[in-house]
Amino acid sequence: MSNHLAAMAVKRFLLCAFFMFIECVVFAQQGYYFVNFKDKDLSVLPQYRFTKRSINRRAKQNINFHYSDYPVSEKYINSISSVLGAEFIYASKWLNGVLIKANKALLPDILAKDFVSDIDFVGDVAPKHEAKIAMFKLNSTKDLQYNASLAQMQSMGADKMHEWGWNGKGVYIAVFDGGFEYADKSSALTSLFQEKRIKFTYNIVNNTTNVFVSSEHGTNVLSCMAAYKPDKLIGTAYGADFALFVSEDAENEKLVEEYNWLRAAEMADSLGVDIISSSLGYNTFDNPSENHLLSELDGHTTIITKAAQMAARKGIVVVNSAGNNYSDVNWRNIVFPCDADSILAVGSVDMYGVKAEFSAVGPTSDKRIKPDVVVLGKDVLVNHAENYFKTSGTSFSAPLVSGLVAGIWQMDSLLTNIQLIKYVKQSSSLYCKPNYHLGHGIPNFVIAQQLIKNRKERACNLNSIEYFVYPNPVADWLQIDKEYVNLELGLDYQLLDATGLELLKGNIDSDMILNPKLDLSGLKGGVYFLKFGKKICKVMKM
């Protein structure tokens, strides 16, 4: 090869390498950005963007349309979308702006537009992954009887709720998750599809209506509420209507997923849903620069918390799982959006009413009680396709409570969302003495029904030990809060029936001080009295 040809070859190589370098730099600078707008076009009336059901939900609760309900200006959206290289993802009326995917170099031109107030960096664009085909769990379905799911019903009085005719019928629940794989083929959810109670589906991650992909997690969650398979599994709200949203990217953990949650909440509001059941939560991400701080658990800082708070202002009951991160010494607290003050953050207990080892705790950074309530979240029976198996996590506590809320709202549709949340807390076992591990305790439909029927506030006598045994009503094991009962070695205890007949007698020993609980599983349903020394409390046995 001549020197001239060799030189030309080197130049071509360097030129190609240069453009490859530039391409890599450009790709590396691609990110998600939220463009905030200065104003809205108030000539477009918001009610035309809402279903009749959504309008009726607001009217019932005396909630007026607000500036946040006006749509984002189509003119502004079109202007941003026309920027070469900027990809419009979706708009948010609550935040008044748009989420885009763009090169950082485009931002000055976008910011120069007179209607743009500022631009927030959300996060880098995650690399695409090939779709994975999830495998069925190999759990055996043999010998599973109805009583396998009875504990998760009885622990909240949901069995009584069903017995009295309340199964969530007519209540509309939106479920936010990472995918509902095989939900359309799951045997326990057959009636949900046959009766056409799946009213809406949307996959925000893939921008499609197909939500029956990506992950079985959402299917497990949905079965806690919607399942109806006698002798196998019955959910807490098996008569309700559902909207299914995929807002979680099952392959990545990115801050942009909080904006996806926001998008789902806005859509759910417009559809007229009554309840948002979310088994999602965020605190840390794949890119550590996107991580949140504990100080941000203040109820008004993060995007997802603002979205949850806004949904509550629209009359929706938001129920969110507290998180499974208690073993993380750097972040044992609840995850976002559980710091929002007008929602139900739900933690987990085991079948004995003891906090599950994974369940995240409070308080918020401004020292508010969280979680709000706790229910069974360890060894919860769920369904996926033809498989029935037990699994654990606050992801499964939240839908159980969502179903309870649906039954209560079906029973009394005149309640506002704030009143309903209040009655759920007041029905709970630790309402009069909440703490940062169990919140207000385990809610109970029977107590809530009595309070609501009489429109009565629950009174607290903090000198009574009645508030320090839980769950109450109890199905089997009664847990005693030793911090408040003041258990001492040798202290006498007795269990009496309603006539005063002594059924159980003993002394506090070292084992009971370490694990203070009593097995009442052998008792018939009714009223009993438990005495510790000179103190006495009433116990309801289911």
C-alpha cells in the first residue's frame, strides 16, 4: 500500500472513530426531563375531560374542579413535541408540564420558550432489555382448602363483611403495579373477566393497553382483592370493578417511574375510580444520583408523594404498601409515597399480629405516625394462573386493605374519602395508642361498621389495657403489648367468659415476657375478659 493510501485509510478510521465517539456521547446525554409550564389555557373547561363517574365522585364529596384539573395547553405540548430530537412521553395536568426524552443539548432551546418556567432532570434513559418469559411457580395446588385464605379474611373481619353482603360491588379500584402476567388466564380471576369488571387497562411503560405482561407480581396482588374461587381463594373485594395500570418498569428502577405513577393517578382520577391500590414504593434507584433522602419523607417533596396527595384531594382513597426494607439499616423507614398524610400506608404482620420482620416502619421525617395500619402480609395466599401459593410482603397487605375499604364504601357510599380513612384507623386495634411499627394496628370491619352506623367517634380510655392487646377481635393468638401492660414475673392472669367463669389461669413467666401472647384458638366466638393482676380488658373472639 502506498504512503498516500495508508494515510487516507488512517483518516477514514479516525473519522469513523470520531463519529462513533460523538454518537456515544450523545446517547449518554439522553435523559428524561420534566418541562414545567407557566400557565394553562383556562378557556377549556376541565369537566369535558372526565367521565360522569369521576364528576359524580367529586359532587358526592363536595369537591370542586380546581386549577390542577384544567388540561395542559395543547399549544404548548405541540410546541415541545416539534423540537427536533425531543420525544414527548406524556403530559401532567396536576404538575402542568410534560415529560420528554431528549438530549441535554436541546434544553436551552426548550427553556427559551416563553411559556416554559423551568426544566427538571428526572434521570438517564435505561438501556432496553429483551423481554423475559416468566416461568410459572412450581408450588403444588393440591390440598389447598378455603381455610388457607381464611386467616387473611378473619384478621380484618372481612369474612363478616362478605357474610353481610359487602364485597365491593359498584366500587371502582385502580391497581398500579409492574405487570399482570396471566391474570387473564388465572383460574381465581375468571369471574372478573366473564362479568367484564376489568373496565380499563393501560401500560404506561410500553404505551399500550396490554397489561398482561412483564411480571406476575400484579396478578398476585390483584388476586388478594378480586379472586373468587370457592374452596381455594376469595379476595376481599371480589365484586368490585377494576382498572389495571402498569407504571412500574420491571427491568429497571428509575426515578421516571414516579412520573409514571403520577400519570396513572391522573388517568385513574379522570376515569372516576374510588380507590388506588398501589403495591409500589420508591426510595433508591439503579443510579444512586437519583436516590431520595430520609429528610424528604415530609409529605410534600417527592413527585410520587405529591401525586398521591393530589389524588386524595380529588376524593380518592389511596392505599399504598409501606415497603419491605426494614432489614436495610440505612433505610428502615416507609418508602414514598407513604409519607403523604391523607392516604393509608399499610404495613405487615404475621398470623399472630406481630410485625413482619421485613415491614418498613415510621415515623416520617416530621414525626407523623406511619404506617397508618397493618394487616396480614406474611404467608398470604395468592393466585397466578393455576397456581395457589403463599407469599410475603407489604405488597399483599395493601390490596387486602383496599378490598376492606371497598366493602366499607359499598356499605355507606355517602362517606368522603377522608371520613372513610378516619373510620378505618378508628376501627384498628391500636387506635388509642399508635406506634411507629404498627401504626394504628389492625383494622376491623365489624368495629368500623358500628362506628359508621352510629356516626360515632371512637373514645379512648388510656388507663384501660384494652387498647394494648391485639388483634381485638381475635381469631387465635392474642398479642400483648408488654410496654403498656407492664408484665412482671409472677403476675397472675385469668381469662373469664361473659358469666365470670374462669377458663384460663396462669402466671407470667420469662417465656411470656419475651413473647407475650395467648392462644385463644380453642374458644368459641363471643365476649371474654382478660385480667392481669387488677387490670381487666374485654376481648372479642371471632
